[in-house]
Amino acid sequence: VELQASGGGLVQAGGSLRLSCAASGLTFGANTMGWFRQAPGKEREFIAARNWNSNTYYADSVKGRFTVSRDNAKNTVYLEMNSLKPEDTAVYYCAIQRIAGDLPSTWQYRYWGQGTQVTVSS
């Protein structure tokens, strides 16, 4: 199983980016997946999750600004990020196949992508 995250870059505050997470060896539609981020000097943080039943969950810090969507034909999941803030600057990771955790924010995953850098300038 391989996850390839892409789409990061440099954007001004208030701008938008769309991250992609393409999977091989496993189908997104049958699995729960999550988006996380890690800023320099900070712990990895839950951002969003989408379960096998297409229910989505978001951290309060991104609710209303970020949206998870999925393209089954491309076996790719997207994280649409709008109204970006400097505090959104981090390396963003996608993960798939939940293996533990009771709440979406605590779900743990078996497979992780390599991360893509998002930098938001003020």
C-alpha cells in the first residue's frame, strides 16, 4: 500500500489550496482515512477524517474552512483548504485504514503518506 500526498505550496493568508492523497494497493471507498498536520516544534494534529460510510469529521480549528472529498475513479481523496491562516502552516499527511481509536480525532491508521508542505504567509 502506498499513499502519495501532493498539492502543498506557498499561499497568502486568505487563499486556498487543494491537497491530494492518491492510494495504490488499497481502495479509499472501503476504508476510513484521515488528514493530519504537524507544524515545526509541535505534535501531529488531527485535521479531518472520512469513514467508509462517507461521514466526515473535522477538527474545530478547520471546521467550516476545510473539506474532505473523494474521487473513487481516481482512488484519490482531497483536502480543500480555504481561508487559510498562517497558523495552518505545517506538513500535511494523509493516512488510511483505521486500526484503533474510539473518536475520529483519536483514530489511528495503518498506512501513512509522506507529507506535503503547506506554508501560509501573512
